Amino acid sequence: MIDLHTHTLLSDGVLVPSELAQRAAAAGYTALGITDHADTGTLEAVVSSTLRVCADLAATLDYEVVPGVEITHVPPPLIPKTVERARQLGARLVVVHGESLVEPVAASTDRAAVEAGCDLLAHPGLIDEATVSLAAEAGTFLEISARAGHSLGNGHLVSLARRLGAIELLVVSSDAHRPGDLLTESSRRAVCRGAGLNGAESDQVGRNAEALLRRVTG
């Protein structure tokens, strides 16, 4: 199981990173992305803490723990420089918090995130066709969310991705904030089915996660 969007006590999760990583290992994960929320004021602190703990975990765990960040509620004009700064600080996985249907995310965040070259656009809500097409050109991965509320846009995203030839950019993420949010392969497939994907497409989405992992781990 590869899950590249999770949260810890470094933002609004309930577990310290080490416990999240241990619980993911016990659940059979093969790769975990720790991507706590940050904006322009907290970016340095969040990324530096995540890098430090992931380096410690790498010495003790036998699976990949990827240090990342989720750029969250940053005004669209500031997203490009925030993505760039996150990478300069050492974040290997840069996620942008998309236009979820259950939060007042600024309009045009989805497009700004794709244009900025983020690795993964999380829960993009009612993303438009032009932005999905742009993501396909840029190779930006788009999230099918397992998180309640954020998942309301999954069917819309899948429909557009299928029509625009972007199924190979879809990945499922837990957006885990607590232990019970962690996925299993069975629950990942259930999220895929709920989003309208068929069996072959669900398999493809699993391979997409592998491709995203390869990209960010080099």
C-alpha cells in the first residue's frame, strides 16, 4: 500500500510522525508520505521538522517514508513561490490543498497549483476541464480522496479524467489524520469503486501511485 498524503501532530493530525509511520508499517504499507499542512508562515518549521523525523525513521524502518508538505490555503498568486520554496527547503513531495467542496479554498487554487508544478493536487473538488488537461500535459497527479467530505468531488474528477485521457494521473490517498484513516488495499479499491472506476482502472491507479513515488524519491 502506497499512501502519499497523511498528517501528524506537526499540523492537524493526532499522532506524532513516528507513531504514524509505525502504524502504517503494521498495516502493511510499502511507502508513506508525511505531508503536513503549511502556509507561507509555517513552511520552514514544518518542512525542517518533517525532514528530521523522516531521516530518523529511514534508519529504523524497512519501507519508504517520504518527507513532504501540503501547501494549504495559500492565496493562488503565492502558490508558485511557495512550491519552489518548499523544494528548496528539501521537501521531496509537494502537495497542494485543492478546492475541496467542504472548505472555502480560494478560487483558482487548482489551476495555480498545476501551473506551479506541484507533485500532487489534493482533493481538487469541481476541477474544470482546462485544469485537468493542463495537469495531463504537466504530469501533475490528481487525488481521489478517501477522506469524508473531500471525497465528494471524486466522481466528478474520475469522469473528467476518463474523458480527457488522464486516468494515469489519478492516485488514491487517505489524507489520514488519525489511526483509523489509514488505508488497506481493500479500502483503497473500495474508494476507487465508489469514485466510479472499474477494476482495470483501479489497478492503473495503484500503478500511478508507484509512478508518483518513483518520481519523488528519484
